Amino acid sequence: MRVFSAILPSGNLHIGNYIGAIKNWLELQNQYQCIFSIANYHAITVKQDPEILRQKSLEIAKIYLAAGIDPKKVIIFIQSHINEHTELAWILGTLATISELKRMTQFKEKSEQHKKNVNLGLFSYPVLQAADILLYQTEIVPVGEDQKQHIEFTADLAKKFNKLFGETFIIPKALIKEEGCRIMGLDNPLKKMSKSAKSPLNYLGLLDTSEEIRKKISKAVTDSGAEIKFSKDKPAIFNLLTIYQILSFQSKKEVEEKFKNSNYADFKKELTKIVLEFLEPLQERFYKIKDKEVYEILQDGANKAQGIARETMKKVKERVGFLTSL
Ligand code: ATP
Ligand code: MG
């Protein structure tokens, strides 16, 4: 079974990316053939500074490693190193309809966020994502809840292609863990935590300093009332409790029991402690990783990914009726 997932080098990686995606990758890498990409083609669908984009791509690779992704077990590579991603996206684009793409929630949200740059790439983002996944004959796509719609779209596109041209692609499925699949913004618990959020107070960055973490948690919005409980009508505290629960490996019940006589200030202090206990060793490992080591891992990853991508693309071109090159 093959697993594929990716993260955009579009900003600072946050605790939502870790809990919703990377944490699950750590379990999967021991059981399946995993491919984890750094999706720079996707990142440029919103405006990026070229130098920062380059720097963030390397940073994400280092975070994968510091978090425990093992390059001996998995393939780590940069999306733009494999030409087949954009090549397959073009072909799949001819099967994707405008009305399907218009329904995509992420497109609607990002168009709203970047009103002056609603570009074609942003619109066809799910088609490129489908190409990423289908190129590697992926069965499992471990992602956060926000990506569910895109993975369903990918599966539909694969079925459509198979029906028209004959069995070519494996139909992928999203793997979304119930707990922590949608970590919300600290400044707005009704919207998901996001790398490209306007305010840094929205997210807990995996590379934030302890001072920043302290400040962000202390400024995190809370709900009315004083109870520290997992209650759907208290979205802010529900979210903070979820982060606490997952990072402390406890059940909801245990956490509620622990904080039943606490106030928000006490709870936030404990949450800060648990977040820092998680981040400090990760950051320590991160800062020890040398650029050269990462370049070698990315080169090796690209070589391995290339082999799989080429095979799929060859099949696709035959199926759609392209003359093979002489
Ligand atoms: P951007 O705002 O640039 O889209 P992002 O924070 O949404 O950034 P992505 O690179 O788009 O991050 O997503 C990487 C992975 O992290 C995906 O699997 C996505 O579903 C997951 N993810 C993103 N945000 C959250 C979140 N708030 N909670 C849980 N998982 C998340
Ligand atoms: Mg996103």
C-alpha cells in the first residue's frame, strides 16, 4: 500500500499541520511505502517571495526530519523536481469540470483571502493535487479535515479516467483522524489554524520561540463562562483542550478531570508547558540538521519518486492516445 501527502512551503509550519498531518505520517511510515512531498507548485498559487519560498522549502524538509520522518523508510522530495506533476495535471485538467472546481471550499476561501490574485492556478489547485496523488498510485492520503473535499475530487477524477481510458489509477482514500483533524485558529476558533493566516497570533509555529508560544497562548481567545470542558458550544476552549489532550497523550476524560477546578489562566499555563515540552526537543533536532544533509535526502527522494512517476506517466500517455516518442 502506498501513502502520499504533502505540505506547502507557504509559511510557518504550525501545530495544526503537525497534529493533522505529520503526526499520522509517523505511524504510517512503519507500515507502508510513504511519499512525503514539499508542494512548491501549490505554494505559488498565492504570491510568494522567491527567496523565502526557497528557504521555507528547505525548512519544511528539516521539520519532517526533526519530527521523526525517517528518510531511510520514506521518500521525501520537492514537487518541482518531478516534471510529471504538472504534466499529469494538464491531462487531468481536461476531465475536471469548471462547475466541480467552483464548488471547492478552499478555492472560495482563498479567493476571498487574496481578492486581487484569484488566478488560474488557484482555481485548478485540486487538479494538480490529484496529479500529485495519482502519479504515485496512492492508496492512502493522510491529511487534515480541510483536504477531505480535494481527496474526494481526486478519487472521482481517477474513476472518471479509468472509465474512459481503462484501469490506470488506484482510487485513493483520505485518512483523517477524528481527533485533531481540524485545529482552529487561536485568534478565531471558528476558522482553521493556517500557515497563511494574516496574524501570527493565529497559530503556534513549530519553530516559535518559547516567548512567542507563551504570548500566543496567553492571548488566545476563550469562551464565555469559566468551565474547562470539551463542549461543542465552547469552540475556543475545545480547541485548546484538543491540543493539550493530543500532546499529553491523555483521554478527553482525563484532561477534563485534571482541569475541573482550574480557571483559564491555570489551564493556559499548563498548556504552554506541554506545548514547550513538545517543541523544545523538536527544535533542538531541527537546528542540528545541516543543509547539505537535506540536499542529499531530497536528491535521493527525487530519484526514487521519478521512477514511479515516469512509469505512471508512460501508461497515461499510451491510454489517452499520444504517439510514443521515436
Ligand atoms: P495554507 O494556509 O498555506 O494553505 P495550511 O496551514 O492550510 O497552509 P497546508 O500546507 O495547506 O497547510 O496543509 C498541510 C497539511 O496540514 C494538510 O494535510 C492539511 O489538511 C493539514 N492541516 C492544515 N491546517 C490544519 C489544521 N488547522 N488542523 C489540522 N490539519 C491541518
Ligand atoms: Mg492549506
